[in-house]
Amino acid sequence: MEADNTSRKIMVVDDNDDGRRLVGKVLKMHRYQVIGVATGEDAITKAQSELPDLILMDIRLPGAIDGLEATRRIKAEPETAKITILALTASVRPEDVQAALDAGCSGFARKPIDIDELPKQVDEYIKRTPKTG
């Protein structure tokens, strides 16, 4: 029987509309609530207002606040500091991995996503994460 994740919120931060919709669709099939945002600024605001259980953060967002800076700012605020953030990225060079970990990410989800593996990875992090909202 599939887990009842309907009370668990996942925020997907990706400036690519198609990528964000695909991740959202895959997670909704696994009964997660999904909040999609396209910018680092929106990620910070929505993290504070929605208190998601987990954030999938594209680290290469355009604009003044990229995914690494958004992660740092989310982790710096007491009300959002405990939210688990996974870097959503195609780049897994050692320096990129270290930069994401230094910013506050707990791990990685690779792009392009594997529609079978991503929900398993999210499930594993969610099991270890107390509800935030």
C-alpha cells in the first residue's frame, strides 16, 4: 500500500517551467502536496509562509538570488532553518557538491530526474524529517 503523504509538503524550486511541472507531477502521484516556485526570492518567501517539509532547490537559478543563496537565507531564519533542502542539479562536480553542502543542502537530486528514483529519494528524506507545517 502506498504511503499517505498528503499532509507532507514539498516545495520545488526550478526556473524551468517544464522541469518544475514534471517534478510536481511525479511527487503528486506519490500523494505529496507540491508547491512550485521559479525564483530564489519566491523560494524564501514561500518557505516562510508554507513551511514545507522538504525543498528541492535548483542551485542555478537566474537573478540576484540563486539556489545557493536562497538555501543560505532559508537556513538562516529560525522558523525555516530545520527544513530539509536537497539540491536539484545536473552538476555534481565535487566543487558544486561542496558548495551546496556548505550552503545548507542535505543532499542531491539529479537532473534530469529519474521518475522512479526521485520519489524514493524524497521518501527517504521525508521519513527522517519531522513535519514542519
